Amino acid sequence: MIEMSYRQILQNGVWTQNTGLVALLGLCPLLATSNSVVNGLSLGLATTLVLLMCNVAISLIRPLVRPEVRIPVFVVVIACAVTAVELAMHAFLPGLYTVLGIFIPLIVTNCCVIGRAEAFAFKNNVARSAVDGIATGLGFLMVLVLLGAIREVLGQGTLFSQAELLFGEWGNSMTLHLIPDYRGFLLAILPPGAFIGLGCLIAIKNVMDARVQRHIAARSATALMTAGS
């Protein structure tokens, strides 16, 4: 089996096999917490940290784990990593922890975490597994932030609202009021707005990928015609 380069691992995690736009895993926290940029960024960072910790840990212990019991072992490792992140957030970011609520411990059930453990970390070395965890997390974070930005702008007319929950006092000056005297668009903040926004992002990605494929096909055809002449 030909191993992917680190660049290919990053590209797959962030774009080609993006968790939220292609694999469509972890939709419950993705849709529920993406009503603002700060919420999306916070959950995305937490998920990225969990992915990194789990991939590294599973790659380290894989010679000791029998294939028959690998899934229970994955669950235990993921639960430990999520508990550590949850306790750290509760201690250092209590306001943000209160806002995100149950969705922090629910990272344990996020299919993308156990999916990467099974598909990649259990079959590769520590360095490659760490890169895969970071790439997958960044792809998930990107979708959370983009969807959060769309919903926050349409729903409240702001960006980085409540940034102080994540950045402390420094975040008080980060809130941007893009639309003055905006009364809000309730649908964007409610769950249907999350589904509509995610559908738009998936459509945009598909259009971009189709254009790239057409461009590659056109270049290949031109090269063949040039070589033939």
C-alpha cells in the first residue's frame, strides 16, 4: 500500500474528505453549536485537540491492542481525552463551558473521532496520525466557523459576539456590528437555519470541486492535443 504524503493527509482532512462537507460526520454538534463564530471556533478547537490526543494515543498503543477489542479501547481513549478537555474548559473557560453545555462531553460520540482512530491512527505511526488528527480537526473547525459566521451575520448582524467567553477581557473589543440597528433574522439562528446554511456550504464546495476537475480535464486535453501534433 502506497502511503500518503503529509501534504495529502492535510488536503484530505481539510478539504477532499472534509468531515462536515463530504463525510457528513458529527452533524449534531456542528448544527447545534454553530449559531455564532465564537461557539463554532470553541467547539472546533476542542474537537481538534481531542482528535490530536486520541490519534497520538491510539497510534502509540496499537502494537499492544488486539484487533478484536480495538473499538472498546478506542472508546476508552476518546472518553479520557474528552474528559480532560472538558475539565480544562470548565476550570479556565467557565462561561464558554456553560454556553456549549452538553456538546463538550458529546465529542465522545462524534463519529469523526472514532472514525479517524479506526481508519488511520490504528494503521499509521505517531507523526502521521498526529497530522491526520490536526487536519481532520481543522476541516471540522473551518466548517463550524464558516457556518457560525453566516448564521451570526444573518441572525444578529454581528461577528465575534461574546468573544470575551473565549478570549477574556481582550475579547470585549472584538465584536463587530456589521449591520447597524439590525432586528435579526430568527430563521438563521434556529436549527432550520443550520441545515440551510450547511447545505449552501456543501453546494459551494461541490461547485468549486467541479470547476477544478473541468480545469484539470481541459489542461489534460490540451496537453494531449499538443503532444499529438
